[in-house]
Amino acid sequence: MESNGAGGKPLVRTPEDLRAHFGQLSPLAEKKVLYHLDKFCRDFIALSPFLVLASSDGKGNADASPRGDAPGFVAVLDDKSLLIPDRRGNNRVDTFGNILASPGIGLIFLVPGINETLRINGKAEITQDPALLTPLAVQNVVPIIGLKVHVDECYFHCGKALMRSKLWDPNAQVERHSFPTLGRIIAEQTAAISVEVAEQTMEEGYRTRLY
């Protein structure tokens, strides 16, 4: 049986193997974890127009969902809780279904032009409280449901991943015409609709149903 992996490192099969593989956690990396939202976390969230939300159905089936709007679309309710309004989507409601089964949640906030990200882990609950949701209206449309996130831990993540990917580098941007439209992809993947109708539907949705 193979006993070593790439670089001659022992294979990782247990938590002890994992720590041996990577070495000891640096004191700074350990101490940077906070258990409340401080000034820097609040300011970063206020600048952020985009986040990735990870959830699980409690059976090991995970899901990650993008959420975005104008900077500051996520409301900081207090130093231990956030509110993420739900905007119009495709009604798959994967995240909401997961939260009903298992409240654990992970968030990564991004700010264009800043390579570092903010990670928040905690528990989420569905809210339909008008008092919380009404202030988050956009274009006179009040969200009718949202996720209230109770913060367990939060910390800033270094920018190496975004630096390697050149995510914010204008010279690294892909020309849109070099990849098929979502309408064409869905039409060809499902064979349930023509490309023309699918593209018209997507274009109409983007134009009239953002909120």
C-alpha cells in the first residue's frame, strides 16, 4: 500500500496526519479569529457588493451560492448578527432548504480591488420580519424573506488566492463573446427550449427582474 503522497509527504487519513502534513498553526493565524464583528469587519461588509454563501443539508451534501447587490446590501444588525436580504432568483431555494435542515453557514465577502476577503461562520435562520426587511428595500421592492446570520467566528483571509487568480486585474478579464451565453448553455444542456427563446428569456430577466 502506498505510504507517501506528492513530495514524499505521508498520506493524510486522520486529523493528526493533516496537522503533521501542514505543520503547526502560527500563533497569528490562530489569534486573528474573532467572535464578534469589530470595526474592520463592519467596514468591509459595508464596502462589499458580493459574497459566497455555503450551506449544507445536514447529510453531507453541500451547496455554495453567490449573492450580490450594491455595496452594503448585507445589513449588520449588531456585533453578533447580519441580515442577508433575498433578491429575485430562480426559485430553487437550495440555501433556504438547507438552512431548514441544518443552520450551519459559511460566508466569504469580497470587495472589488481588495485581495483580502472576510470569512464569517455561524448559524442562520429564515426571517420574514417586516421591521428587519423593509429598510433593505431597493427600487421600492421590499424583500419578503431573508437570512439572519448569527456570527460564531469571523476573520480576514490573506489575498494569495485572489492574487494568483488575478481576479481584479483588467488585463485578465475574459472577453464575454469567448464563452457561450447562459441561454445557449441551458438550451443545449436541457434540449427543452430553443437557443433563441432561451437567450431572449435570460435577457428579459436580467433587464426587468433583478428586484
